[in-house]
Amino acid sequence: MTIVKTVAELEAIYGEIGEASRLKVNDRLTPGYRKLLEASPLMALATCGPEGLDCSPRGDPAQVITIRDERTLLLPDRRGNNRIDSLRNIVRDGRVALLLLIPGSDSTLRINGRAEISVDAEVLASLAMEGKEPRTVIVITIDEIYFQCARALMRAKIWDSSTWPDQTELPTAGSLMRELKQDFDSKSYDRDWPERAKTSMW
């Protein structure tokens, strides 16, 4: 297998960046980028730390991230598994990357920036959902924001339900854990999960 080892080799393969790819990058929200962000209920948050990289999904009804101003975004940390991998990384290395999805659209929105974790009482209260405040809020300063071309989602046909796999053929969370621990009670875990999720969503 031939491996590319230098940036110069990469640039020789791919050529120069097109004008549109340079033009679309901005250091703050534009009216159009604001509309895309407001339409996104789901995103991936990438962080880095001493142990390595982490990428986790974040979702909320209608709009996953709140706009504070043209360069500042607020991302509530809702209930989860308490691993806090992303938060551990941010405390030690504030660099973050975001990929936001817009249902039905093949365009995505990318943001690179720096993050801090806030426990400000007013901020937490402003982002409460069904009367429950997030335990922390990730405050993101935008360094770069731009849309990603639609080719990847077009190739994946992600919004075309006729291409989706049969959900009954996919492994459940319980069965995945049973593969790692043979005496794990996968049936009880899978049976109880829907109710457990419903009562611990926020």
C-alpha cells in the first residue's frame, strides 16, 4: 500500500482549492449561516485532549445550539451517560469542531472554534428544557464557519428511507454489551431502555 506522507504530496494529488471553497469561510454568523444553524436539531461535537480525540452527537428539539451573538454559541449539556469525555477535553484543550445536520437538506454546516464550560446560573436557567436545566453549558467562540458541499449526503442518500437498513436486523445496545460481558442481562436492558430514556431525557 502506498501511503501519502507529506502535505506537498497531498496538494499534488488534489490541486488548488477552488474559489468558492475559500469564499464560503467566515469568522462569524452571516444571515444565511444563522438560518442554517437555527434549522439544525442535531450535530456532532469533536474535541481533543491528552488521551486523544472524541466525537459525540448532540440533539435538541428544533434547534440544537443557541446563538448568543454573531460569534458566540451556547450548547447545553443535557443528560447522558456521565462519561463527560467531551467536557474533560474542553477543560484541558478548548479547540472544538462542530458538524450540524439539517433534516431533509444535503448541505451541512461546519464550525471550528474554541470552547469553555459555563455553570453561570442565568445561562443554565435560560436553556432549561421541560423545567430541567443542563448541568453545564458549552460556550463556543466561532473561529471559522462554512457550509459543506452536499456530495457526501447525496452519495449516502441519508434522507431516503428506502435506503435505510432493516432496524430489526441491527444489534441492540444490550446485545452489544453482552458481546463484551457474557453474563450481561441484555434482555432486561433492552426491555427497560425506552422507559428509562423517556424519564431521563433532560
